[in-house]
Amino acid sequence: MATQGPIREPEILDPMIDPRTGEYVVIAPGHTFKSVTQKIAGIVLTANTPIAWFGGLFLAATIATGVLIAVTWLFLKGVGIWGVTIPGAWGFAIINFVWWIGIGHAGTLISAILLLFKQQWRNSINRFAEAMTIFAVVCAGIFPLLHIGRPWLGYWLLPYPNTMNVWPQFRSPLAWDVFAVSTYATISVVFWYIGMIPDFGTLRDRAQWPLAKYFYGMLSLGWRGSTRHWIRYESASLLLAGLSTPLVLSVHTTISFDFAVAAMAGWHTTIFPPYFVAGAVYSGFAMVLTLAIPIRKFYHLEDLVTLRHLDNMAKVMLATGSIVAYGYGMEVFMSWYSASHWEFFMMWNRMFGPMGWAYWVLILTNIAIPQATLWWRRCRVSVWWLFVLSFIINIGMWFERFVIVVTSLYRDYLPSSWGTYRATKWDYMLFIGTWGLFTTLFLLFARLAPMVPMSEIRMMLPQTKVHLGGADAEVVVQEAL
Amino acid sequence: MNTPNETRMNPQETMPAAQVVTAIAPAKLTLAEVRAKLEGKSGKRYWKNLDELAATPAFQDLMREEFPRQAAAGEWVDSVSRRGFLKVMGASFALAGLAGCTKQPDEAIFPYVKQPEDLVLGRPMYFATAHPFPTGAIPVLVKSEAFRPIKLEGNPEHPASKGKSDAFTQASLLDLYDPDRSQHPRLRGEQADFGEFQQQFAAAVAKTGTGQGVYFLSETITSPTLAAQWKQVSAKYPQARLVQYEPVNADTARTASKAAFGDYYDTQYKLEDADVILALDADFLGGIGFPGFLPMASAYAERHRFDKDKPMNRLYVVEAMPTVTGFKAEHRLALKPSDLDAFANALSGGSGPALTNPDAQKFLSAVLDDIKKSGGRFAVVAGPQASLAAQSAALALNANSKAVTYTEPVVPLPSEQTADLKALVADMNAGKVQWLVMLGVNPLYNAPVDLDFLAGFNMVPNSVHLGSHVDETGFFSTWHIPKAHYLESWTDARACDGTISIIQPMIDPLYSGKSAHDILQALLDPSVSAYDAVVANAKTYLTGDFPTAWRKALHDGWVANTAFTPKTLGAPKGAPPAVSYPGGGIEISFKPDPSLYDGRYANNGWLQELPKQVTNMSWDNAALMSMELMGKLGIEENEAIELDLNGRSVIVPVLMVPGHPNDAVTVHLGLGRRADAGRVGGGVGFNAYALRTADQPLAAAGLTINRSKGTYDLCVTKVHNMEHRGAYAQRDLERPLSDKDGAYSLAGHEAMERSIIRYATYAEAIKDPEYAHTGASGTLVNKVGYNPQGEAVPHEESFFPDAWRYDHKDESTKKLQNKWGMSIDLNSCTGCNACIVGCYAENNIAVVGREQVKIGRIMQWLRIDTYFEGDLNSPRAHFQPMLCQHCESAGCEQVCPVGATVHTPEGINTMVYNRCVGTRYCSNNCPYKVRRFNFLLYSDYDTESLKFQRNPDVSVRSRGVMEKCSYCIQRIEAVKIDADKNNRAIADGEILTACQQACPTGAIVFGNLNDPAAKVTQRKAEERDYQVLADLNYRPRTSYTAGVINPNAELV
């Protein structure tokens, strides 16, 4: 009957937190092979498509028609319907192009680099991140063709043998872009598709509707799930990951050469390749978050895409955001340290000139807000904050390209040719239309393809750690089928 | 028995002697038959038919004929391949007839059956004529392509103009092809016949007997033949009246001259003899609006060139509205009109209001000192529209000048036009005018508003309008006769020195136009054509054998020994006329528009688009005022205000002009025309004539400005917007230049900082001839780091020392290759814009219209950059022609992904229009921003008449391609081909770029840098030669000669 202290209630342990590390777990405990398969395949093979999906698709498709209208008018009249002029000969089209391509880099990094680094947590997000990449490349890829004055001759940028005996001019970064973006698109599609083959196999096996069976059957290329297939699949994944990894760095480096190789102050700088790549990963991860957060909510995937994923992605954003911040700081420092009047004026004009507002929006959205919040774990695991922040960062990254393209061009070397840039409604229509296009494609993907890789998730379950000959082996094998 | 054998007769016995057929040949197949056989077939049937056809011997014969070599047995290994080849070739012929491929309609072309002498199609011919202008005709050489004039140049052999031209002359070509020109005579709006008019008019005038009630209202008559015809008409009908009126006229000069010397005289300025020039409201470097512009600009530039051995002239300008002449001046005084009169009075020591402005007093004493020191080698230039006080002052002071002489007036019938017009209106209102014949005038648009010309006009029963367009006046006239353009007419005129030029037509009148000669001749002998009249008049001044002299006059473009003899008249005999100028309050000046003159060029796309001198406005006019006045009234740019003058008001936009006098507003005449002006001129700008009265046509006082009439986004092509001057301009972190917020131009400041503009004073230039690279008061060369800013990287330090050598020698001829380059002398360039219009004409450059120019998409390949240095209340301005620099290490070439811009071995950066896909990367990488892009389809592919003007040697660019200055490569190649054919070297000066040829001061020089004797090589060898943005290592081939100014130490 010794006095006892106040009765302490036992601590309620959050099942999602790993008690050993204090970190959130990657998969919620309690999943089995069957439950994973059922959950994800159920999204695709359901007969009842949620009405919200139709609503979303309708809205997105409506916005996407903006692309059709804007492009038709563009082909009829010419590039002059946009706000581009002399000296600002590049505007929204290039900004949007770089923005979309940059967004795509996160998917490839998740798919390829994190695979090579054996970061298993990427398994649940890599499928839709890679889908995001592909759709982003689709949205980006239309701009280089549209923004040229004679788009019907755009094929001249391709190195094809012709009777004129004329090849592209290979010293031009735009010619390099052709190679970079086409390689990127091709590898991304191949990687994404190969990765989905086992899952298509699962869907084929589980589908009831004959058309679905046929459709997924064609897509699964005769996948039997045999050991030989698995070995080949793993090798192929590693190979493609190896091929894609340099692309993460090289594609946006090549895009940055569009600017770095030119002679304009504000463009002509060697910091662009790493700065662009970091910025690309930054905006890409922001976009992944923009997609992941609603997906896990609406499709109830919180146990597969956990707070750990969000936390990790926020950490990547913090890292790349810091690199980007360093890049901005270096630009400012160098414009003073170089003692070059061109650089100094460019930076002064960028900050305090008539378009100075864009620069400060950029600093606010890209540096100030993320840096002020992402260092704190509370913010990094706050779902609603990350969602809002992902938009802020993407806006910021768009403004980064805006500041780079427009402010360097509109007040350059000869003061007599200083001008201004004002986007027209067609610029906006096309840009917003591509958001609609992206969303449409993504919604279609969400409905028709497995968003989360079932095979890879299953590989992460504790049940896979099975010893040969153990009593559980039989059970496990039975369950998996 | 009669066996068949027996009955068979010997063929040779029984056959009549007929033709023996020795071989049976199948009917020869023609291509048309092949096509016919295959017509209508497609797909498998087509090939089946072709197969069958190919097997026939007729087809094989045909193919053998077409391809004898390939059909020969020896060519082919086996007959199968040969047949196959022939079959395919046959198919290719027949494919033209396949349904699905549309066959082009047959368009027959015929060469000349009887080719005109000397015409080689494709080779242009040159004819001499002149551009008649009220201040003096400009002699021109017209380049005609198959008898279509496509380019005008100055006549190089003319003693006064020496081959130079100006913006108006260059642009007058487009007026010939104006699609809005009136195309047929009209009677009360209905199509009529000129013969009808002639009869009616002649009959009506003959009925009056004495010509009572017949009035002619003409533009300033410049043709001696027309004057002679008028004398004849006047003799026949003594009561007929002639009034000449143009809204921009020389009334004050005439009045002053009459008062001083008793008669009308034209002043001739020999600026080559003037060390000191004082210009009173005289824009003699601006254009042919000033009489004698061409010789004066040339002489001024010659004396303004820096040469250690020759003294440099010094220009003082006193003016009410900033002009290019004012900004070339060493010392410029901006005075509002009443102050300018006071200045002029003080100058000549006459009576009148005293000069109170201390700056003006200082200026005055310095000028008078300088004039005294010059020992007669000075000239006081008064503009033709300068006030009476200024004219009188000039006449008074020039008595002691060795550089000023007087001649009889260049126009044959000088008069005081406004007074005459007033009398005419009085007569109209009194009902005395029965026939009002208007020759080339538009009084319903530009007559002084207080005369109310319309009211008087409505009282005239018969009005006749001879005009190029059915304009504001033509629309309301009883008769309208289309006026022939001078390039379609026979007439004559005198140049500014009096030399007569016979104007011969280059092309038949496009729209059955008539000239004033025809109208007057209707009252004399209608069978005499304009040609006959000119010939008849020529007999009075051509000496020697007439046919030879006539042909020589037409060939040369001018008649020798017809120039006026200059006289010195000494001091004015009479008292200067009384000047009553109220002054006070805000004053308004009416100036002719620098691009449109009095409005006659309103429908000329080139001139409407041409950025105006000093203001760089395009497609607009505005109330021009100083920054101080704007601040006082609280007006911001882009605001629309109302100008109220004596009860008449007009709503106008506002533009700040650096260096404008305070409390004064300037408006340009010639805009605000109605839709009758044409598709280009209609509805552009506002009508300043609505404020202008007959008593005060030059300037008036008592202007009220009312604010808040909305906004108006002006169209200005250069950095003229407030944002470049206002809040951002003052934040120069190194050295604020002025206390006033935004009182200097950021663009101008940067132009000096970046060593884009370099100049020095005369003393500095003598002391350090290398100032362009070492620095001077107007040259900032910041020596920072390894590559001193502003200097080119020495070639020896390049990684590619063997690159860019351009010293290749031709193997057979051992001639050194051509190395093209250009040098522009900033001292000589006056910013007159002649080069720009010349470039438009030569290179088929498109006019893009107001909205596009506002965004910055003007297509001019060559532009004149104007930079304002210093305090914007009294700045120094610099003009720099900027065109493609043809950089050896061009940034544009590196970044074009399709290789549409490449470097020729002779050093020209060429643009391959048909390869360009329009990524515009080249424009981004061009630091000079001289590349222009066809964002939309700017070239007019539809209007038929404009197609005649196009230069066939230059592509007309379509949408989506980049274009830029090509150093007139078509001219270079034409001369190279000619030199090659004739096995001779190209002489220096044989290739003239369009801009070089038009430039009145010879500022632009182009040539072969590998020729040590070439002018361009010598210019580039001068120490003052520098390249713009040289430190970018683009190695531009166009360089500039730094300026030198000769300021007066007293006024600095």
C-alpha cells in the first residue's frame, strides 16, 4: 500500500511509427500479399468508378481543350498571337517547356536513382511518379514544336538523311535538346512500361471483364511470374535504372545549356547545369506531393503511401531547395564579385527593375517559405501544409524560369532595344490547357493502370523474409497465388 | 487448169506503179496518248495498264526517243531492266495526268516579240528624273525593272545634291503604288471622263470671256512650265486668279525678304565656308522640309569631320522644339516661341520685347562673340517656318557673312500664301467664285481653321479637285480628277540651287492620272499634252541643237548652266516688319511632322511607321512638352489631355520630349486624317490643324490644358517610357546625376557607361587621338579586369589564331578575296532617317502597323538609336545607326539549330530564309538585337499594286522567318557577277549599300577591307574607330567612328 503516483495511462503507440527509430513506417503493419493486391487491383478492376473521377476527368478535359483552341489559332495565325517580341523573343512557351520537363525529373530520380541506392521506400510512389514524368514530358514536348515560327518544318531539327544533304547545326543547344528530350521520353516510357508488366499480369489474372482481360493480357506480354521472368525483370529494371540515372542529370543540364551557352547576361553562367537539375528535382518532388496527397486520400492509400514517404520527399525538397537557394545566392554574389558591368546591371535590374516583383515572388515562394518550414519535422509530416507548399514551390519554380528568360532578355546589352514582355490570353490559354492535359492523362492513368506497384510492395512485406523449409513457406506461397 | 498458181499474176507486172511499202511501222505514240491511255486509272489498274502499254513496241519506241542513251542496248545488262527503266520513266511522264495530282493551269508566258531597245529582262535600267518638292526638287535616278520603278536614288552627277537623297524622296516611290489612289475621274461621285471635264470646263470659262469667277487654288507651283502655262491662261483670261497655298509654307521668309530687300529672294547657305553656324528654329539637318537640305547637310558634315589640320565648325541652335539639328549642335538653347522672338530681336538689335532669360543672354553674348571672331565665316540660318523676328534677324546678321548668298526664288511664282488664301476665302464667301480648281491641295483638311474654308467652299457651284486620292477635299468636290504621280508625269522643276531638271515619267499612268499641266491646258489648247508643254518650255532654256540638248537633259537629269547666280545683297534696306507676338502662358508651336510633312504622306506606310526624329513616335502624334511642364500640371505619360486654344479644342496624348522648352507645347501637323486618306492614313493620330489659325500659323499663346480625358497608349519605338526614366532611373548606385526624380534617361546613361556612344571635345581629341580607347569626357572606358570593358579581345590571344583571316587568294587570278566591312561616322550622322526608308525600299521590308510596332515588332533592319545623355531638361543626344554588325564570331550562327544563318567566306552573315524554322534563338543571342522576326504574316501578299514595287532580287519573307540586314548582298553579288563577266576588279565605291547611297552626309561607308585604298579601310584605320560591345568578342565587321564636338569654352 505504498503511495503510488498518479496512474499513468499506458502510452498509446501510433502503429505507423516504428518504435525503434521514431520514424514513420514505410508500409502500415498488417498487410499481406493478398491485401496489397486486392487493394490496388481493386482500384483498377472495379465496376464502380467513383463519380468524383468522372467529375475530375470532365473538368480536366474541358480545361485541356484550351490546348486545342490555342494551338489551332497558333497554327492559323502564327507565333505573333503570343506576347513574344523583340527583344523578348522567348516567353511562356520556353518557360513552360522548361517547367514541365523539370517536373518530370523527380519521377525518374525516384524510379531510377532511388532504386540504385536501394531505397525501398520509393517502391510505393515510383509508379505514379514515373507516370507524372511521362505526362509532364508530353506537356513539355509540345512547346518546342509550337513555339517555332514554322512548326510544319519542325522536323528539320531531327538528323535525318535528306536530299538537301543538310543536317541540323549541332553546335546549337536546341539541337542537343532534341536528343535529350527524345531520349528522355523514350527511356521513361520504356522503363515505366517494363515496370508495370508484372502488375499487368496480375490484373489480367484477376480481371473478370473479357475486354479488360484482353487489354491487360496484351499489355502484360505473356507474363507468367516464373523465376526466369523475375530474374529478367530485375535485370531489366536495374539496366534501365542505370540508363535513366544519368538522364536525370543530363537532360536538364542540356536544357540549361539553352541559356548557359547564350551570351546574354543572366544566362551566360556555368552554375546553370547543377542549379537547373536541382531546381528540376525540387519542382518535381513538389509535383509528386501534389499528386500523392490527393491520391492517398481519395483512394485510401495512406497505409501504402505513408507519412514516411511524405517526410522523405519533403527532405529531398529541402535538400534540393537549399541547392537552389545556394544557386540564387551565388548568382547575386558573382554579379558583384565579377566586377562586370553586364552582370551587375542584370542583377540590379532583375531585383529592382520594372519586373522586379517577379524576382521577389520567386524568392518568397522558392526560398523563404520552404526554408522557413521544411526544417521542422512537424511541417514535413503535415499533410495539408505539404500540399499547399507543393503548389507554392511549383509557382516559385515557374517564376524562376520566368525571371531567367524574361528579365535577361528584355533589358540586355544595347539600351535602345530594351523592351518589355506582356503575355497574351493565348499564352495563358495554352499554359492552363496543359495543366488540364496533364490532369486528364493522369486521371486516365489512375483509372486504367495500377498506380502503386503491387509486385514491389509485396517484396517489401515482412512475409518475404521467409526461410527455406520453414513452416510458413507453404502458407506464404499459397497466399501469394 | 487454172490453179491458184496460174491465176496468180506476176505482181510486178500487174501492180500499178504505186508506192512500195517496205516496212510496216506501228503508229508512233506520243506522250499525250500515253497520258490519255492512263487517264482516269488509279492504283492497280493504273499499273496494269502501264504494264500492258510498256510491252507495246510503240511505247518502247517513244521511250527510246526520250532516253536514247538509256534505251541503247549497251547500257543495260539485260533487257528486263531496260524495259523496267523505260516503264518507270514512262510512268513518271504519265503521272502528271493522275487524278489526285492537280495539274496547274496553263499560263503562257511570252517574251517580248519586239524587245524594247536596251531592255534585258532581269537587268534593271536607270532613268533620271526629279522629285518635285516645294522647297526644291530632288534629282533622282530611278531604278526600273522591266519599266517598273522599284528604287529611287539620288542623281550622283547633279551639282547640288551629288547623289544624296532623303526620307521623303525614298518613300515617294511607295506613293506611286498606293492602292488607295483614286483611279478614275469623278463627277459628283460618279465615274466620269476627263474629256468631258475638259470640254465642260473650257466651255464654262470661255463663256465668262475674261475668266471672271475662275479661281485656281494650287499647291506651291514648282514647275516653270506650269508657271508659263499660267501666264498664258492669265493672258487669255485676265480675271482668272491663282492662289498658291500649302499649310507649311515660307510666308515669313517671303515677308521678311520683301521688307528687307524689296523682292522675294531665296537664301543659299554655303556651309562649307562657315566656321560658326547659328540656326534659329531651322532644322536644316532634318530633311528636305528645309530648302537646301542636301547640299547643306553634306557641307555641314564635311566641315564637322575631325581633322587635326582643318578647323572644325561649331553649331549653335536656338529652337522651340527639339530637332535632330538641335541635338547635333554643340550648344543648344530651348526657348518657347515668344522667348525665341525676343532672342532674335536682341540678336539683330531690333525693337521688341527684351530678353530676360539669363541662360539665353549668356548664350547670346557667346554667339555674337563667336560670330565676330569668325571674320565673316559664319551663317545664321533661319528656317522657312521660323518667325518673322528670326527671319529678320538672320537677314540682318547675314549681311556680314561670306557664307550666305541670295538667289531668285526656286519657285517660279513666289507669293505670300496665307494672305492669298484669306482673300480667296473672302471671295468665296462673297459668292464671287464660280469655278474653284484645286490642284494638289487639300484645304478641307489643312486650311487654317478660323477661315472656315468649308463654309466658303459650300458656296462654290463648281469645284474641281486634282488629287492623288479622293481625300477630304476630293470627296466633296464636284469634279475629281486623279493626279498622276511625278513618276508618271512629264513636268519640270528647279533644284534648290536653281538647276532645272526635266521630270520624265517612268511608267504609264497606272490609273489614267492627269497633271496640273493638263488642267491648265484645257483652257488653252487641249490637244497640247503635258509633254508638248514641257518641250515648248524647254526650248526657252536649252541651248544648242534642240533634240540633242533635250536628250542630254533627259539622260543627265539636269540641265547645265541653269543654276541661279548667287548675289550678295548686303544689309537689309527696309525696316524689318513689325512683329506683334503676345506670348505669355503656355504657348503652342505647330510643326510639320518629321515623317509626314504636312500630311501629304499620311497614307505612306513606310513614313507612318518610320519612328519620328527625336521622339521615336510611330503611327501617332502627341502634345510634346517638357518634363517640367508635365510635372507642373501633374500629367503622366499615356494620359490623354485636352488642348484648348481660343475656344477650339482637341483631345491628344502626351509625350515628354527631353530638352523641350518649359511652358510650351509642340504639336505635329499632318495626322488625324479621316478615312478618306486611305487605309494607312485614316484615323491615325489627331488633327492639329483644328487648332491652327491663319493669323498665328506658326505659334500661338494662351493654350489651356485640361486633364483627365482618359488614357492613350502611345506608340513609341525606343525606350521612351517613363519606367526607364522615372522611379528606376534615379537609382543608379554609383552616381546620381540630378536631384529631380527621374531626371535622366537610364537608357542614355547606360549607353555611356557601356561605351556604346563615345565622343570627346575637339581639344581632347587633339591631345589624345586614341581617346576612343583611352577615355574622354564623353567616353567611358572602364578598365576592369583582364579584358578592359569596351575593348576587343586581341586576336593573338585567341585559341584559334588562324581563324578569321580572310586572306585567301584566288588560284587562277591571284586576286585577294573580298572582305566586306562597314564604318559609320557618328559625327556625320544627323538622324535624318533617309537610310531607313532606303532600306525599306531596297529590301521589301514589311510595314507591320501600329499595334505591332507598339509591342516592339517593327521590321526595320536598320534603326537610328537615340540616346539622351545627362539631365533630361537639357540633354545631349546621340544618334547611332544600328544594323547587323556581321560579326565574324557571330553568336547567332552558333545557336541556330537548323543552320539557317551562316557566314560567307567574304565575311557576310547571311540569313537563309527558306531554312529558318523560327526558333528565334539567334535573336536572343544577338546583343545588338538587330534581327527582326516575322511573328505574323507581315508581308502583303495580296495587294496587287504593291507587288510592283518589290525588288525582285530580294525574297519577300513569309511568316515565321527571321530577317536582318544583309549588307545589301544582292547589290554585292550583282557587281561581283558583272566584274567577273568583264574580267575586272571591283572598284571602291562601286558597291553601295542602300543606306550608304541614301545618306546625305556620307556617314555610312561600305567596302572591301582587303583593299588598302578603300575608304572603309581608311576609316577603320583611324584611331577613333571603335566597335560597339567589342568586349563580347563577337568581332563585328561594322565599326563606328567616335564623335568629336567643338564646344565654346564660354558656354561650357
